[in-house]
Amino acid sequence: MRHPDRLRARLSIVVTAGLALAGAAVALSTSAAAAAGCSVTYSVATQWPGGFTANVTITNLGDPINGWTLTWAFPAGQRVTQAWNATVSQSGSQVSAGNVSYNAGIASNASTTFGFNGSWTGSNPAPASFALNGTTCTGSVGPTGSPTASPSASQSPSPSPSASSEPPGGSLPSSFRWSSSGVLISPKPDATHSVAGIKDPSVVYYNGRYHVFASVANSSGYNLVYLSFADWSQAGSATHYYLDRTAIGPGYRAAPQVFYFAPQRLWYLVFQNGNAAYSTNPDISNPNGWSAPRNFYSDMPAIIRQNIGNGFWVDMWVICDSANCYLFSSDDNGHLYRSQTTLANFPNGFDSNTVIAMQDANRYNLFEASNVYKVAGTNQYLLIVEAIGSDGRRWFRSWTSTSITGPWTGLANTESNPFARSNNVTFSGTAWTRDISHGEMVRSGSVDQTMTISPCNMRYLYQGLDPAAGGDYNSLPWRLGLLTQTNSTC
């Protein structure tokens, strides 16, 4: 397991054959079997006392490969403790990493990347050489010979979410207009899951697919579901993976938020469980890869307990800048809370510094479901919070600031000029909902902890509801639809 309070050391070490490397990056050129050849980039991304995270990029320089095994020997007794995007085994110092189902093929001059966490004692030097399917990776193709070392510039690992480009910049309008899809995602009950509504979605577009996490609810409570698809036209037919079957476990889990935490090279799934909780996963596309939940707080912060009244502590949201991470939450009682820790200490350190970031005497004006985003290409942040309107329907208000800590200036935050409400959303045909409720911006390009969005042609995945529905809140038939901005200033 990773230790988020570790000392972080950025190391970039490139190894291709025949030489143990300590601090310099050296490329080794020699020959290999005809029509077979490879190079390997071994990068120690993060290191802390007794542990480290490494990424390995294989580049196939020969004929296309369908199925691969990479082998190497650790020189100082290091051990692999957890791996992703490969199946790894170790006997003594000898390590073998094999493909998984989705990355078995490597075309000529193409690459694939896997990673692992490891342990070390004494020192943590890089392996001296690697072999792909029995062929030593030397950086060239040809008959086997003695390696010759020559200096080379360090290479970077293949792109990962942490290296994603920032989305297009622009300016936010002073008012918003949207069009809505019909219902895109509905519940899919099965033999062990009686689901009335699907709600509270979090979404990223990564590696050619939309990844959606959401709450599933019925009269007995909540849990989480995951689905993915390549295009919104496929959303309704996508398989639903119920996360209570994973290490996340059964019981109350709701209102997820997903993002890639680049300093640790892990995906985080944040959710409420009576506390503010998180699970981690090296591979967002693997629903079985999530860790058991851990809590951000030892208990409900005192300031929340003092102000929550008869509300509920809900809807946790994490956003980070270059130095700190911030955890927002609501209480259904007119308060928006913010806690803070350093980027280096995340996910620890939130316990002792919670403050009221915003409040309203009318609890329904500042109810729940806050989102905070960095606006690409600007020094501006966008805050949106769900309200309950004078008609009893859900809608969103918005503010901006030059700092995550505020102060926040109203942008589109009235019923006549809302961020998103039934009166600034158009539907094709009869509106299937009059509630524009808990959701999230579709993030692509940048999917990391900075929560950066483009203000150009924004899209917002939200929960809506048949206007005639009523009854127990947990049993309401929430469905998911997509808003698309129609008045972009970009």
C-alpha cells in the first residue's frame, strides 16, 4: 500500500541494458535477435523510507507482439508489493511481469506502460537490464552482442493522467444557457440490487472512454456503481458494476467524486459514508481494483457539529492547487465547509482546520452538492452549489474567486439568472425533469486533482426526476442526463 505521508523524491532513471545506474541516465545500444528488439524506460516516480512507486514503459522495436513478459533482476533486494496494468511475480531477486487482457498487443514502435509499488532497504538502485519475451532490451534490433554504453538524455514515461494537457482556456459568461439530453442512464437492478434511482454522478473522459461513478439508492439506503462507455449513445447499454461487491464494501456509501491524484499516481474515489471517505485504485477501468475505504476525518469536525442543526453532513469534494488540497462539504443547513491540508500530506491532515467557507440564513439557498473547479487559462475558480428554489425544485447557483479559499463573488446565482435551472435549460420535446440536481462537469484532458475545466462548451452530467414523482426521498426515481452549454463565449 502507498503511504501518502511519505517523503517524495522525484527520480527519473532510464535503463535499457547491461549497466546498473545510480544517478545518471544511460542508454545502452547493442543488438538482439532478428525482427526482435525493445527498449525499456524505468522511472522511480516517488520514493519514501522503505517504499517506492515505479513505472515501466516497454517500447517494441521489432515485429508486432501479441502477449508479452518482461523480466529483470533487482540488484538490492527490492520487492514488488502491488502492481497495475501487469501481472507480476517475484522469486528472490528475479521479477516477471506479464500482460493483462487489455494490453497484450504491442505494435511495432508502440509502447505500453505498467507500474508497481515496491519495498526497499539500504538502497534502491535501478535494475541493470530487462528482457522482453526472452530478448534483452537494448534499444535496437539485431543479433545478440556485447552492450556498449553511451550517454543519453533521460526519457520520460509514456503519458499518464498526470501529464494530461490542460483543456482550452477562455472566459465564463455572466449568464448561462443549456440544452439537455433525454434520460441517458437509468438504474439496472439485478438479483441482489433493488435500485430505485441512480444519482450524484462523477465523470471523467480518460483513455478514450467516459468513466461514470454514481450513487444507487432505494428505501433501504445507498451504495455506489461504476460504468464506462466510449460514446454517450452507449451510456444506456453500459454494464453497471456494483461497488459493494468490491473492497469498497456494502453499507452506506454515496455521492462519489473521482479524480487522478498525480503525486501518488493513484485514482481517488471520494464519497460519504457517515464520514468523508476515500478509496484508491491504480486503474480507473478496473472496478475490482478499489481499496477498502478510509476516512479523511477521525470524527465529524466540531464546527460542523455545532452548525448542522437538523441537517446532514454530505457531498464531499476535493480540489488541490500547487501547494494544498481542500475538502469541501455541506450540511443541508445553509453552510459550506472547507478543510485544508498540504499536497504532500494528502489524504491526511484535514482533522483540525475546518472552517465555514460560505453560509446563508436560508438553508435552501446553500443546500448541498458543491463543485469547485479551476477555470483553464485563467486564475479563476468556479464554485457551484445546489439550491432548492421557491418552486421546490433543485437548481444551481455559481460564484467565482481567484483563490480556492475565496472570497467568492456571485456570478449566476439567482433564480432569474441561475447557473443551471429549468428556466435556462431547453429540452427537445417535453421536459423530462424540472429538477437540475447533483452532478459534475465532464472533465477531459485534465482529470487530476486540480479539477480543471474548460469554460468552452461546458457539459454537465446531472440527476433529474419525473416532475410527477414524489414520496420517500431515497425511493425517488432519479435518472441521469447531460447538459450542454449553448452560449459559450469561446
